[in-house]
Amino acid sequence: MTTIDSHAPLPAPKRSLRRRFRPQTRHRLIEQFENSEQSITEFCQERDLCRSSMWRWLAQRQREQTGAGALVEISAHALRAPVTASTATAAGTVKMQLITGARLEIAAGTDPTWLAALVQALSAAGV
């Protein structure tokens, strides 16, 4: 028969191997990396950083600087003739990729006024 000793110490919880960096620390590390002439691999090995974290931080900063993923406003009068699912399915779509990497899928039959407003809003946002 097994008994449980209530006075036995519990095992310590395992520490996560994942380190967390404050935004100020991430920005400082990014600046150090950009001022160094090292590859990401070299830079991260010297500082015991995960390369994927550095890549993610750089990509996030790039999105912040370019405004990628930002919302753009389209006036309500341009939304009078929305595209229905049946129109998009029956007539197909036109797919475009802008030089900034943004992708657009425009259903055939889309209201030209709405499309013009979208393009104008994207242009004004620098997308």
C-alpha cells in the first residue's frame, strides 16, 4: 500500500525556455543588428537569440513602417452596389499583386465607383 507524505516538497515547476523581450529591448537589438555587419545567424548566435524571433521583429517593424495591414476608409456612397457571392462565383475574379506586396482579388462585375474609391484610398495610404 502506498501512502502520500503531505510534507514532501513538491517538484519545482519547469521554467519555460522561451524568453520574452520588452519592446525597448527588441528595438535596441534591431538597431544593433542593423548597425552591425553581421548576418542574422552570426548576430543571434553571439547574443543567444532565436533567429526566428529576430526575423519576426524585423518583419513587424517593416509592417509598422510601411503601414501594411492598415485599414483604409471607403466612402459610403461608393458601397451602394456591393458584389454578391453569386456574381463573384459566376463571373470569376481578377487577382492583382501590387508592388508593395499587397494582393487584391476583384470580382468581375464589381461596381466601378467602389473600385475607384478603393484604389484611391489604397494609393493615399501608400499601399
